[in-house]
Amino acid sequence: MPGLTQPGLCFSYPYSIMTKKIRAAITGVGGYVPDYILTNKELETMVETNDEWIVSRTGIKERRILKGENQGVSVMGIEAVKEMLRKTGTDPKEIDAIIFGTITPDMQFPAAANLVAAGVGATNAFSYDIGAACSGFIYGLATGASFIESGRYKKVVVIGGDKMSAILDYTDRTTCIIFGDGAGCVLLEPTEEEVGVIDSILRSDGTGECYLHMKAGGSRMPASHETVDKRLHYVYQEGSAVFKFAVTNMADVAAQVCERNHLAPNDIQWLVPHQANKRIIDATANRVGVREDQVMMNIERYGNTTAGTIPLLLWDYERQLKKGDNLIIAAFGGGFTWGAIYVKWAYDPQ
Ligand code: UT7
């Protein structure tokens, strides 16, 4: 630092110290769930199950299903983003980037994010998907925040959503009762205030592949008559194994992000946990030490929408959020992928 030792400059600071840190604030939320409601009662007519088992083992009462020909996940992403643009009064041409966390893109390519950008008129945006299963939205939120923090981009849209009904075997009671369809999104913009994405921890472990995957349709096992006959284009899950990993890892990472930001349970206004199973949510809440009324939950109405659960929680609870509220977001999913993000909410209800 030669400048600092020169006479007359000893009390001046380099420019980088004087400028405030740019943070990425969530400045708007949008969401979309399809109209069709698949209840536990209807599932009872499809597989050997019952409402009591589903509610007591998962907390789910109903989920939404996107019906109709040629309806991919981008349809829900477009509706969610359009709502957010309307609410925030944002011109789609001002959007710099669209990141879509999804494992059910309309096609292998182009990316669902490309289709959303075209669908909402975001003609100046670059766009891509993130395939991190249930952690897709938090991965997108952390990377989108980094784009903003770099100072290079001003408006980044992060979407999370899945059309899980497209990859579910409705003769397999261990998976078809859990998942549903839906998508949500947030707008990220720069701020110099102490709000926005404060910290994140993201993790992955590909050895989890054997417990949760879809065997066919990728480059290892392309679609063929045989893969269709063997029903290999559906979600495969070893539920109780995934459950154990989810409980430990999601709770650990949520607690870790609280500890390193010196957040005691009373400092947290909201825990925002991935909605896979109410028992996993309860375990995470216990580990972080928060009460039930500090935990966002909508699993009973939407089931597990994979990358959609967290933005759909923000969408449902937006009116209860106040500027300065501390949110701990946590997710765990296929991969395995998991992580936690500390967000300080940036606006009061409008
Ligand atoms: O979001 C992505 C990550 N995924 C997750 O986090 C999911 C984690 N796993 C889970 O949520 C739970 O493991 C499930 C909800 C999938 C299953 O609950 P479980 O308490 O772990 O049940 P289980 O797999 O240990 O099965 C217990 C019993 C079995 O019967 P037996 O062998 O004890 O006679 C199953 O066949 O429950 C039976 N069973 C059902 N019974 C009625 C499994 N599914 C059903 C069903 N209805 N739908």
C-alpha cells in the first residue's frame, strides 16, 4: 500500500474500502400452481394407499397437477415471472439474466429458462437451467446473487419449479403420493443496504445417485422401447434412505449458517425449509431451535414440487414478511444436493 505511507495520504483509504458492498436483495416474488387438485382421496382410487397414511407419514393432503397437451414446466415459469413483473412494475427488457432451477425442463434442450425468457419478452436476458433437483432454487439464488454482487448485472430472475407429474409412475405408491407441480420466482436487484442474500452454504454428493434418480432418458440410457417397457422414465427413490440423509444434512447446514452468522433462534423470523416431508421439516426446525410459528409450510396443499417449494413458500408468505426479517432457507434433494441461505428480507408488504 505505498499510497498510505505517503505524506498527506495517511488518513485516506483506497476506493475499494470506501465503496459499500453491493448485496443482492429480493425485490419481488411471483408464483403459479395449476388449477387441478389431486387429493389423497383420488390417489386412493389409483394406488393401494390411504389419506391417513399419507397425512401422518408426509403431511400432504393434496397437490396440483398441470394437465393438458404440450404443457411443459416453462408454462408455469412464465406465469410466475409475469406475475412478479406485474407486481414490481418491471419492464422485461431490463432483465439481465434468468436462471431456472428445474429437473423437468420441457425438453432436453433448449433450456426451460430460454423458453421463459421468450415467453415473457426478456429479449436482453441470457438464460439457463440449473439441474440440482430440490436444491435447484437455492443454487440459483446463490449464483444469481453473485451476479448482482459482482456489480455487472442489475436485474436477475431466479425461478424454481417442476412438473413432477411428467416423471411420476402413478402405479408406484411410494413416489406418486409425494410430488406435485408448481413454480415460483424472485427478482434480485442490487442494494447497498444491509439486506438481501447475506450468506450461503451449498453442498453436493454424487454418491447419492443410487437412492434417488431417473434411470433412462439421459445420455447413459437413451429412450428406447425397452426403457419404456421397463418403466425407467420415472422417479426412482429409496424413501427411507433419502429421508435419513435429508434429516441430517438439511438440519446440519441450516444450523451451520445460523452459527456462523451468530443467529440465535429468536433472531430468526422465518425458517424456509424445502417441503419434502413434514417430519423432515420438523427435524430441521428442532435442530435450528425455532418454534412452529416461525416455520413456513404449505406442504399440505402442494406436496413436494421439487425446485418449486421454496419460491412457492415465499409467494404464499410474502404478505407476512417485513423489511429486516431474517430468513433461513434450507433444502435437500436428488444428487444429493443440499444447502442453506441466510436472507434478510428487503421490503415491507405492499
Ligand atoms: O425432496 C427430495 C428428497 N426426498 C425426500 O426427502 C423424501 C424422503 N423420504 C420420505 O419422505 C419418506 O421416506 C417417504 C414418505 C417416501 C416414505 O415414508 P416412510 O415412513 O419412510 O415409509 P417406508 O418407505 O419406510 O415404508 C413403510 C411402509 C412400507 O410397508 P411395510 O414394508 O412396512 O409393510 C411401505 O410399503 O409403508 C408402506 N408404504 C405405503 N403405505 C401406504 C409406502 N408408501 C405407502 C403409501 N401408502 N403411499
